[in-house]
Amino acid sequence: MLSPLEEIKNRLDIVDVIGQYVKLTKAGANYKALCPFHKEKTPSFFVSPSRQIWHCFGACNEGGDIFKFIMKIENVDFKEAVKILAEKAGVKVVFEKPEVQALKQRLFKINQEATLFFQKNLKNNLEALGYLKKRGLKKETIEFFQLGFAPDKWRDLLRYLISKGFKIEDILKTGLVISKKEPQEINAKNKVNYFKNLKIEDLYDRFRSRIIFPIKDKSGNIVGFTGRIFQGKYPLKTIKDIEQVGKYVNSPQSIIFDKSRILYGLFYTKEEIFQKGEAIIVEGQMDFLMSYQAGIKNLVATSGTSLTLYHLTLLKKYCPTLVLAFDMDEAGQRAAEKTIELALNNEFKVKVLALEKGKDLADYFLEEKDPSNLLKNILEVMEFYFERAKKLGDRNTLEGKKRIANYFLGQVKKIPNVIERAFWLEKLANYLNLSLEVLNDEMKRIELQSSSLRQDRDLVSVNFIPQTRLEKIAERILSFIIDKPERKEMLTDYLIYFPQRFKPILEILEKVKKAEDLLPQNLYQANINEELIQQINQLCLRAEYEKEILSSFQIDVLKEINNNLKELKKEFLREKLSSLEKEIQEAEKNKDEEKLKKLLKDFNKIIKELSL
């Protein structure tokens, strides 16, 4: 019996799937196209229907199966890619156990019922309603986003939910109520008794005397709540110290809610964000609601957390540009810097919405009714950095100049475009009344310092190691041989020069008599491991790409193989020389004359061989 993933692959053809996103052209037994993942003028993106794989032999060097393609093109994780393809294939895929799915559905229902409870309470609380209207929210906005109110009572919500037939165990799991006698550990034996013995007096509502903002996931399920403290004209009964409990309270993390993975309002705004290609990120629900009400509908809000990598991954599906609308006080500007760095590293274009210090979007739209005026406050990233730099010191003093220059040059060095760099350096030079030469010298010092720090980081971090030139040459040669295994005789005198990681493929080629032996089904029958089969598949696809290139330039394949083999040997010897140089330096340092003599002999031998 086939697994769901195998069933999906069997039902879907990779050419049909990729053809929905990319214009494919027949190229022999395969298909080619301009790569959708980087800009190029000559097609280097190849699709193999027989092997059900794709690969780009251009700048990005990406490749894989239909799942990898959907992950890349839709910017989703593996699970989401499987869901998309399962729907296309008509295959039912269950990622969660039925009991987990059932629990989530129960928690969604509890949250939905709690929302109705909060909404009814808000309608009956004229003071809380008056506060929201004073803050600028209209009745339609309040109702559309299902805002509510949690009364200043210990157990009103709990009793309401129990009356609706929900179990205390499930209500606790939403985080809407808190247990005073929560055990340190609930195991299978005492779990039933624990919940059976719980009394209503042992529990109390989490949200009390708070204006409630329901939080929906991107599918529209209510997964949690934010509650803002509200005190009318009478003292609160259930909260003694407002400062201690906090102005805002969020639902705790649960099986359905994680604030680092949820963006408030995305359910309502994702289509507008997609159409405009730009998302405005605001802090908090009031900023979101007032902006949405004013007609700005391509926005989302974070809820009690800074923007996370998961948030960015989520937004990448909808837009390439982010506009950060943070408070412009010192803390807000530092937060903006961190978010800018994170967003730029994840290939977003970033802008900053800079309002007056101490003013947020909710305040802005209390006074300003025309949202188009807001655009005047949007700065490109470098403009934001420049304005921030100017506030860091007095440009008329030496210390001030140093602080401004050090901060801003640190941002300028990240700009890859030389002309843009020159523009900002000149602008800084004019502002500080310094020569460009001085700033360029300081820039070199900063870059040297950064380079040293990067090297230190590399010593303690595990990074992806790119292919060496030797490996690239070896891979190209093997693609020609795999295309026609009878050519393997050409390798006889060069086998010792291939990098170690290609030895298993060379061993397989030794046993192969014809190209058909390298088809996936035959490799599986020969008990070749999955990783090796994927490497061979990629080499086969590369062979098609190489043939296409050689044919267009009318280059003889055998001559190209011979030239590449000679280059393989030379590169191997160059690497050997480099290694010997280091050993010679070490021997000289240790004054090891005998070892030095042998190393120099080997070194001269390789020099002679390279010159032949």
C-alpha cells in the first residue's frame, strides 16, 4: 500500500504542477524554462518527467521534487505544501491524530461562545462603549471585529461556558480560566480525578474588567484574546493593583494559540496585502482598528511580541514589502532597527512609517481623516537610519560627529550598490562637514572590523559549505558520463583526482553498462540508498542542461570532457599545493628540517607537474 506522499506523486505529474506556475518549453525528453526563483535571460531551469524532479543550473542552484517546488514557489513549509498538492491530487492526508483535531475544534467553539459572551457584555456596558468611541472607534468597526467586554466578576464567563455544556478540562485548555490548584504534573492516573474533583471555586476568569479583542488565525478561527484593562467610575472589585496585573493581558500559549505565530487582523487583510504587495506592521489592536477604519486595509498587528521569523515567513506568502509603523521613541526605534535587520535578511524590501515622537496610529487617526497624508511620513530604510543618526549626537562637536558617523556608516556598509553608497556617504559628509576621504577611511576600518567579527563567528557556528571549484568540475564531468556510461573509460587516469564525496557514484558507474541502468526504478531494485539516487537524478538532469548549452555553441562533448578532466587534475594539484604551503610554514615555524625537506620535494614535484 502506497503512503499518502507516494500516492500524491503517483497522481500528479511534475510537468503539470510546475506548468501552472512557469511557462515550460520541451527540450528533448525534458522541459526547460526561465528560473522563477532568480532573474535570468537564458533558461537554466529543467524539469524531468521521467524522474519527476526539477533543478536550476543557474545562479540559485535550487532543485527537488514537486513538494520542494511548491514550498519554494508558494513560500510555505512542507506540511502546507503537502496540503496544497493533496488537494490537487484528491488524496486525503491527516497530519494530526483525530483526537487532536477534535480537541482543537472544541477549543475553537469555546472561544467562539466566549466571544458572544464578551460582545453581549460590551453592549450592556455604556462606559466601556463610551471609552472605545472616545478613542475613535465607530459602532460598525466594534461589531465587525467582534470587540467585547469581560465583566469585573470572578467567574461569570466560567459559569456561562459550563451552562453551554463545555467541560472544565477544555475551558482550562483555552486559557480563558485559571486554576488556583493547578498540579505540578498531571499524569494519566490522577488526571480524571483531578478534573472530577475541581470545583468552580477553584477556578477564576483570566479576563476581568477588560475590553476584549478576539484574535483570529488566518483561517478565521478565534484562537485567543487580548484584554485591555478598563476602569469606569467605580473601583474594581477583582483587581486591586492595575500596574501589577498589566494594562494588557493576552491568552496564554495553547494548542491553538501562539502569539509568535499569529498576526492580528491577517484574516481580514491578507487579500488587500497580496494585491498591494505591501504590509504595514503596527503594534497593538487599537492602531490596527483605527487604521483599518480610516481605509488602510493592507496591515496587520503584533500582539504583545516583536515581529518574529515565523511572522515574516507568513507574510512572505502575501507581499515582498513591509512598512514598519512603530513608536518613534528610543525604545521604538531600537525595536524598528532589529525588525529591519530581520526583514532584510529574509529578502523583504523595508520602509518605516515615522510619526511624531509619542504618537501612534490610533492617535494620528483621531485627528487626521485623510489616510493619503500618512504616505508623507513613510521613509525608505536609509532615510530612517539617517534621521536616527542625526539625533545621536551634536554634529558641531568631535564626540557627536564620531557617534553619528559610526552609527550611520554601519548601515551604509550593508548597501551593495556602489552608487547608492556614494550618495549616502556624500549626504553624511555634507551634514557633518567632513571630507569624503575621511569617511571612506572610517568605512574601511568598520568593514575590516566587521570582517574580523564574521570570521570569529564562523569558528563557532555551523554554516552551509558551498561547493569548491574542484567539486563543481567533478560534478560537470560526472553528468556527461552518467548521460552515456560507455564514456566512463575516459575517467581511468583521473579517478584519483575526484573528491571523496563522489566515490560512491563512481563505484555505481563502474557496475553500470547502459544508461537505462540508472533509471530510478532500476536503482531502487539494486538497493541504492535514497540520497545517492537523488544525486544521480540531479546529474542526469544536469546532463540535459549541459547538452543544451554545448549544442547551442556547437562544442564537441568528448573534447569538453577531456578539457574538464585536465582542469580537474590541475585544480586537484592546486588544492594540494595550497595544503603543502601551510604544512611548509608550520615545519619552518617548528624548525623541523627533515619534514621541511620532504615537503619542499613534494611541492616542487607538483609545480613541475602543473607546468606540463
